[in-house]
Amino acid sequence: MKSFRLANLATGIAIVAFMLPACRLAAQNADSPAVSKLLEAVKSHAALADEDAHTLASYTRSDIGWQTHGKQLTLIKEHVNDLISDSNQLNAMRDEGSPWQQEAIDRIGTLLPEMASNLTSTIDHLNDNKNRTSLKPYRDLAKANETVIHKAHEIIADFVDYSQAKAKSETLEKQLQLPAASESGS
């Protein structure tokens, strides 16, 4: 009798252990349309900041006056501020998001401080050295902004592209009446 109970207990533990991953998958949030929409806005602001940072870097290879550099830095700052605002909204919505959306929110949040810090350094340097925009320290700062903002834009774009590909895949699964990937055991 004792061995029968032990066998039943072992079988029960095996069944529970087998079902736990499926339970975790079921408990995970589905993609949040609101988070996906806001990620699209983040991508748009990142693209604008990327363009503006590229333009600023190109100014360092010409004799454009410091005022034009200042205007370009202001544009970048506006877009970075928009990104920070969007990131704050995403953080407030984080718990609604699916695991990959939560990862995107976390990654975006880690990119912005460096972006803001580099931008602030560049603005401060320009304010202190208005007639030295062709010198190496300013050119290096402008190039660093371009690099950091471009990398951030690429990462954000990758998350949005993943979102779109995932949505398309799910739509096709429904159209073809295929079982979802989590239902088919993969």
C-alpha cells in the first residue's frame, strides 16, 4: 500500500512538473495593443533624433556657425525629451505588457540615460566653446551622440519590427486555423 502511494505521489509530482511551464505560459500577459502603439511612437521619436544627430555630426565637417549647431542640438533635445516622456508612459504600462514588451520597456529605459548624458555634455560644451565647433572635442561629442542615438534607434526599431512580425504571424495562424505555437508544444 505504501509503495502504491509513493508511486501515485511520484506520478503526481511528475504531472505537476510537466504542467508548470504551460501554466506559466498561460499566466503571461498577451501583447498589449496600447504598449505596441506607444512603442511605435518611441520608434518615430528615435528616428527623428537619429536623423538630427546625423545632421549635427555632418555640421562638424563644415564651417556652419555655432547657432546652427545650437538649433540642431535643440531639435535633438526635443526628440530625446519625447523619448523620455514616452518611456515614462511605457514604464507606467509595463505590467500590462507581454514578456517581450516588458523587455523592450526595460531596454529602452536603459538606453535613455546615456543618450541624455551625451546630449547634455555636447550642449554644455557648445555653450562654453561657441566658436570651436570644428575642433576635435566637439566633433567627438557630436559623433558620440550620433552613435548612441543611432544604436538606440536600431534597438527600438528591432522591437517594433518584432511586434509587427509577431502580429502578422498570429493573424496568419488564425486565418489558416493553425494551433498557436504554445499550444502545439513548441
